[in-house]
Amino acid sequence: MEEKLLEITNLSREFRIGNFLTGKKMLAVDDVSLSISGDKPTILAIVGESGCGKTTMAKIILRLLQPSSGRLRLQGKDMLKDYSAKSFQHLVQPIFQNPFESFSSRRQVEKYLIDTALAYGGAKNRSQAVEAADKALRSVGLSYEVVHGKYMTQFSGGELQRVSIARALITSPKLIIADEPVAMIDASMKMNIVNLFKSIRDEYGISFIYITHDLSTAYYVSDYIATLYRGSLIEYGPSISIMENPAHPYTELLMNSVPHVGDKWKKNIRMSEAETREFSLNHCKFASRCSYATEECRTSRPVNAQLGDRRSVLCFHPLVSRKD
């Protein structure tokens, strides 16, 4: 049996919108199951519109948010019960959207790297910590000499994000969760960052979950793609298969509107009440917008259709089978 690095099973997270008496419940993540192989380092891109549940999933995986139900296992162990904070941080590291929010303007950047090396990187003293920091910085095209004595305001967004990546590498993690890591970076630097992810995957054997609005970089950098719609995982599989032959009508819609590198969906969109209600529908959440929908789609909840060993789609009428 294939060893799984990360295994997510029937994961759900419910929020209440509004006050306790009149508010409504919304499933921000709705019965999601997926996994990352432990046999080969992988980049999994999680894509979808603003508010589809991507960041909620990231927070649950990072143990910043408790799921309402479901299970997460890391290297076969229950992530919600069996791992201590220190053990977890050795294996899983985050990279957040805005690197300027990860550092204080009053503290030298190098001190974050030194502290990480001493606490989680196995360094026994400052000399070893500096050596570990320099090694990690060189892997992202920087060095300890470059960052020594500097504050975050002395770096560009792209440089600071590379420092964030180096900090994550110090613990020699098995998995990095990158939540919109190029959203705040100049367009000219975005491809440098995503290419860096590919290099780290290949050279250090680290897997990534790459969460993004930016479809063009997602399809470029990832080995697998998971598409979320209203909290549901509607399609999952190898990137090249999804790009060449999308199986879900929503994925097909996305593929027909893949932007140029740097474009992305508008952020901070306030959803209408109708859109909010779609999260809690008991039938297909995309049915009202789907040109292929039938009465079955409007009255029943679809189940995952397996399209070979590595692909699945949450649809009664997968486009792949229609095209075949």
C-alpha cells in the first residue's frame, strides 16, 4: 500500500453567519477528502474563487483552526491528536500571503531565522544557527551576509518572501503550506517564486500545498490540482490531465478563462445571499450555472466519480465520459 504523507478524510468546517439567533450556518469546507503521496515529493495546487474554502482548509491543515468533522493524518498519525506542536512544526511549515506581516519592522530579519534554527532546526548554539540560516538562505538565492543587520523595510516583497521560504526550510519539513504566496509580489517576481518551489521539491524532497487565485501559476507549478467550489472538492487529478481534459463543467469554465500570469480573481468579494446559500445546498452546488445540468443535478447530491486511479470529479455527468 502506498504511504501517504498527508491524508484528509471527510473534512468539514461549519461557520455561522450573523448572530446566534437569526444567523445561518455555512459549510466553508464540505466533506473534502484528498491525499499527498509520501513516496514522491509533490506540489498540489488548491484553486477556486474567493471564499471557496481554500484558506480555511490551509488553516485546518496548519492546526490554526479546528475542523467541525473529519480526519487529518500526517505520515499515518492523527494530526489533531497525536502530534505535539514541536513535532508538527518540524514536519509542516507555512508560507503566508503577505511577507511583510510575517516580520516586525522593529526586529532584524536574521533573528527570526536564528530563533527558528535554535528552536526547531537542531542548532545547539548561535554559531550553528547562523550556519543553518545561511544554508537555507543560499537555497533561495540569498545569504546570511545579505540579510545580516537588516530590517524587513530594507527588502522588496519578493526578497522578503524568499526569506520566509528560507525560514520554512530550516526545520527540514516534509510539507510546506503556501497560502497565496505570490499575491503580494510584483508580477516580475512571481515566476521566480513558483520556480523556486519546483526546485525545492526536486532538490530537497519537500511537498507543497500551493493555495492560489492565480490559475496560470497553479497549472504551471503543480503536479496535481484540486478545485474547490462553495466548499466542495469538485475535481482532483494530475495537472496535465485537468488542463487537457477537464471533467467538471466548472473546471471547464475556469480553463476557458485562464488568465495571463499575474492576473487573478478579484479579492475581498462580498458574496450575495444567493451565493452564500449555495454552500449549504444538498444537491449539486453548481447546477444553477451549469449548461449540462439535469433534474438529477438539481435534486440530488453528486458523489465522486473515479476517472482512473488518480482522478476524481464530483459530478453526475463528467465531461470526460461525455467526450469519450
